Amino acid sequence: MTETPHPLYVTHADTLARALTAITERDYWSAYPESPSPRIYGEHAADEGATAFRGYLGQDFPLDQASATGGPVATERSPFGVELGVRYPRPDVDQLIAAARAALPDWRDAGPRTRAGVCLEILARLHAHSFELANAVQFTTGQAFVMAFQAGATHAFDRALEAVAYAYAEMTRHPDTADWSKPAGRGEPLRMTKTYHVVPRGVALVIGCRTFPTWNSYPGLFASLVTGNPVVVKPHPGAVLPLAITVRYARQVLAEAGFDPDLVQLAAEAPDERLATVLATHPQVRIVDFTGSTEYGDWLEANARQASVYTEKAGVNTVVVDSTADFAGMCRNLAFSLSLYSGQMCTTPQNILVPADGIDTDQGHKSLDEVAAGIATAIGKLTGDPGRAVEIIGAIGDDGVLQRLADAAKLGEPVLESRELAHPAHPDAVVRTPLLVKLDAAAEETYGREWFGPVAFVVATASTAQSIEIFRRTVGTRGGLTAGVHSTDERVLDEVEAAAVDVGVHLSTNLTGGVFVNQSAAFSDFHATGANAAGNAALTDGAYVAGRFRIVQSRRHR
């Protein structure tokens, strides 16, 4: 039977159509303006969002979820030193799963168009609360506000819409029904009517991360939901509020649209409860999305056997420096990439491979030490004024990052020491500038693993050829999400691109301006590849969405 679309599909049909065009054109497009300007969002939007955020602090979070019978729990500690104290109800796992399964049939039978319309309405509702969400992201993750508004709200919405578009395209690539006729010699043809049902896999689990709770969670959440799967959202204990807000508004929209709000549920946990592990291995959980450590991602891939598991893990992001036609621009670009959010991005470069005898530049030949000093000086300019610096580097909320920073400071030859800065607005904020250390190529045991946080290594190699060998070996072994190369030699650029293809990592070439290696644009850039050890999935492509449903057909003679 042909689906009768829900009114929300009609409401958002133009946005969906534009998104479907965008994923094929791959040019710049965004449905959600990234500037938090009052000219775009209204004069009072920022104040209203901040007020809404403060209204959650020290309170029981407003969640009408029947499965939430335990608790409450409050596990968040702000990197800015702000008292959060939001209390979340703990769910009973069996009730949580039972509620999700009970919600599935009506949502499945609604069809792809209706589900897409409802999902786009959820995004519209979240977009209307962008400032509220941005404050929640800022004060749980340590991101500066503008970054939290972009990565935590508008860019996250774009990635979610991209996932909806890919999923919609996959679900509707075939007709709902087909009339089949096969010649039968002199007799009447064999005739059948065939119906093709999009059938979801079952309950989906999204395991959120601390640093980018919305940006990393939304693609999986919306890809699973639009393909008919109820979703359990399990936030990182340190960043619950952004996903709790997401679940709250998603449930509102679902209920208003006539569906069971238990299609989206929150699963907050007490410290050391290991709820992610319990849920990920539950027999009724059929999809798992995870962003985080390699160790736990590997465990999920090996042990959540009843589910399709999509992971984004850790890697060793590398930049090969051979030569440059814009030395100052290269240094500034690398400095910003290393400084942004204190390196707490899975895409931040870590290893900068430079020949020991230096490189040719537009300013003449530069020695290895001059290259390192150029990058260090550019970082120093970015972070010299604390008031400006904190709007780039944000704050650090994970003690593990601070420990790695302390450990790395004891390694190699320091090029630029990390400094503690005082945040002008938040005196208890934990703020650190990047650390830059020079290592020899022989220290692969050190730079060959990830040092998540504001830690970068300038690695002295025998030649560009050895740099490319090291790039192949380290990324081939540990994986990587991004890679970069600087060279004026087309042969070198081709060799590095060939190496990047071989080890399955995205490559950026000669970035000296306003595009940075650790940023990716929805509808154009793929995030991760699923082709190396840093993760088994890419955000977002057909493979990311197609396994979340199956086609079940029925046929009748006519």
C-alpha cells in the first residue's frame, strides 16, 4: 500500500529535497545558519537560551519517561567550574527495552516519508532551541560558546539532516509496489503484485561522547530513527544535558505527531554502572553507534555480536611537511588546528613530519628548528591574550587529558611549553595552551599512538620519503581520521595522496587559509572513512544508513 505522508512530511518536503540534492552535488549548503547573530536568530534568542539552560541547573530534569524509575543521578562536572547539578532519572533496562519495542510497530508502518517528516520537525524544534543547546554543550564539554553553537547545534543539525537524506534515498530507491508479469508461452502471462516493506532492525543504542555529545551522536540517532528503529540514547556521564535536551524535544515532537514518545529514550547512569555495556550486549539491541576510545570501540565490535556496530575511535592524525609556497600561512593554519578546543577533537593533527634538513619555502630555506619555531610562534600569537585565547582553546574537563599533557611534557625536546591560562569569565575553568615537542623519527613508540588533547609532535625524519613511509606505517597500524600535506612538488602531493588512499584516511593539501584539517563540512566532506583502524564507519554515506533496515517483500497473484 502506498504511504500517505504525514502533514509534517509536506511541511518539510522542500528541505528534504534540497538535502537530497546536496548529497549528490557535494557543494556547500547548510540548512541551519552557523552564526549566532541576533540578526539571524532574533534579538532575544541568546538571552532566552541562556535562561532556559540555567533553568535546568540544580533541578530534576523534566523527562516524562515511564521507564525512568531509578535515580536520580547527577554526574556532570563543568570544565568551566560552573555548578551544574542537573539530576537525571535512571532507567530500568528491561522497561526501557520493552517500551522501545512497543513503540516500533506504528513507527515502522508509518513509512519512510512520514518518518522523514517527523525527524525534520524534531530538527526544526531543536533548531528553535539552538542557544539553549549551545549553552548545555559549552558548559559540559569545555567548548567556547561559538564553537558550541556551531559544532553542538547548527553543524550537528546539518549532520543529522545529512543522515536523514542518505537514509531516505536508500529507503526509497525502489518502488513501494510493483506489478510483475512474466510471459508463459502460449498461456496467459504470470502476473503478480509485489509489495516492498522497509523493516527496521530493532532497538538502536547511541553511546554519546564527552567532547562532542551532539555532533557525534546525531548522525546515528537520526539515521536509526528515520529508518524505523526506536533509539535509546546513553550519554557520557560528563555530558548528559545536551542529549537530555535532545531527547526531551524529540519526545515532544513524536507525541504531537501522534507517535509513542518512547521511540526516543534517555538512559542516564550512575558512576561506574557500565550501562553502555549492559545495553550494547542486550539481545534486543540491534544497532549500536559509538564514539570514543579505541579500546572500548574494539570491545563493542567484538562483543555486541547481535547488533550492527558503527564506531568512530582514536587515530594518529598526521601532517607531512615537504615544502610550502606560504610559510606564514602554513604555520598559522597548523597553529589554529592544534589550538582549537585544546586539541580535544578526534580530527586534530598530532604528528607533523618534517625532514631534518629543513624545507624550501617562499621565505627561503627553513631549517627543522625554524619550521618548529614558526608553528610555535603562531600558536603563541593565538594564545597570548587570555581573553582571545579562551574563545579558541576552550577548557579541559577530562583529567586524562591533563595527565597526557603532563606526561608528554617530559618527552623529547620542548619547542613550546603548555601554559595555564586564567579564564576572564570563569575563574575555576581549567585552561591549557598547546604543547609542542620535537622528536626523532626513531621515537615511533611515542608518536605512533594517540595523545588526545593539546599535544603535538614535530618529528624529524631523514627525508620526505621517510615521512611518507612513517605516515603509511603509523596510520596503517593505528588508523587516522585526518591527514595533511604541504608541498610545492606535484610528485610529492601525488605520493602522499596515494598513501592516504592506501591507508584509508581523508587528506587535505596545502591548507593555509580559512579551511582547517580538523574541520569537515556536512553534505560535502565525509567524516572518517571506515577504511582504517580509527573506526568502521563514515559520517555519512550509504553504508552508514543502509544496514539499519531491511526490505521484506510480499507478493500476490493478480
